[in-house]
Amino acid sequence: MRYYVSNRLISGGRDISGWRLPGPALEHAVIDVIVRHLQDAAAAHQVLAQPEAGSAEAVQTSVADLVTRLRGQGAQVGADILASGGIARGHIDLELNPKTLASAICIAADHLHPDLTHITASFDLRRRGVETKVIAGDMAPQPDPHLRSMLIRAHGWARDLKAGVQLMEIARRENLPGAFIRTRAQLAFLSPKIQAAILDGTQPPELTLKRLVSVTHPLDWSEQERQFGF
């Protein structure tokens, strides 16, 4: 795994405010922030300093093409248009290279909207199990596939239990310990709000399967939501 590390940590200090960020996750987040910024600017007709009706469609097409390249060749294309960046608690600041950006969307650099090369977005770093998750800007929801799959399986086990199938019979059928079935079947009784969030990926990043199966869930849905950060 590659990491981006603050200079003050490289110099040998133990500065607790220093950053040590997973490279692939940070690069993906930066590309996502740039893509959303360009899409928002195009939608608001703020790519050009002086928008012109005659060139609007061509500009929209050029921005869409650049977005496609960023998503397909993220790090390579992103490195070309990114001039500099900085991270602080709560936000990330990016400066785009005006000449490279203008060339990428086929216009003159002095025709760019003055705000197009400056980006500030929210930034957070959270842990999801052993994974460090970088959250920058309004990132699209990303369901936890393992948690989502276990929730679906839990509903099947809960239906069996309600139908009178013994827990140990389910465990034998699944070739799993009874305790495994018992702790995970309770996922089927989480509040509808929590379950919907798990399915669409909008649950708090720290809400992991490990956390959910390590505690007894309150029966009251409102108490569950408070316990798990909703």
C-alpha cells in the first residue's frame, strides 16, 4: 500500500496532527472532487468567464469528455491538470493548472471562469474495520458489500427461525457455528432506516459488521438509531 505522508512526519517528529493517507483512496477522492467540480461548473455555465450561447454545447461536450478521461485514467489525467493541493482538518483545497485544463477542454486559458481552477471541498478520514476511508466532497454512496450481503442473509435466517426451524439446524445447513448465525440474524431486526442506509451505502462509515455483531441491539428502533449514529 502506498501512502501520502505529511512533511513533518517524514522529518522524524511525532506530530499527532500529521497526515498519513492511503495513496489509492486519496487519489480516488481527489479525482472525484475534480470531476464533481467540473460537472457542477458546466451545469451552472461557469466554465467560461463570459459564457456564449454559440459555444455552450461544445464546452459541455469537452467537459464531459474530460470527465470520462478522469474516470477512466484518473491518476494520469488528474496529475496533468492538478497544480497543487492541501489538506487541513475538515477540508481539502485543490488548484488546477489553468493552461493544462484549458487545453483539455479545448479553450484558451484566459477564457476560463476565474473560479474554475480553485476547489475547496469537505474532507474527512474515518476507519471502516481495518480499512481507512477517505471522504471528500459529496461522494457517491458506496455500500459495504460484505455488510450488505450479510444483511440479506440475515433476513433469510430470520424467516427460517420464525417458521420454526431450529437455530442449530440452520447452522448445520450453512456449515457455520450457531453463534455466528445468532449474532448476525439480529441484523434483520434493525430499524428500517438503518437497513435502508446499509443497502444504499449511506450508513456512517464507522458502522461496520464487526460493530453490529459485537453488541446486543435494543429492541426499540429509535434507541438502535441513537446507538449506531443515525
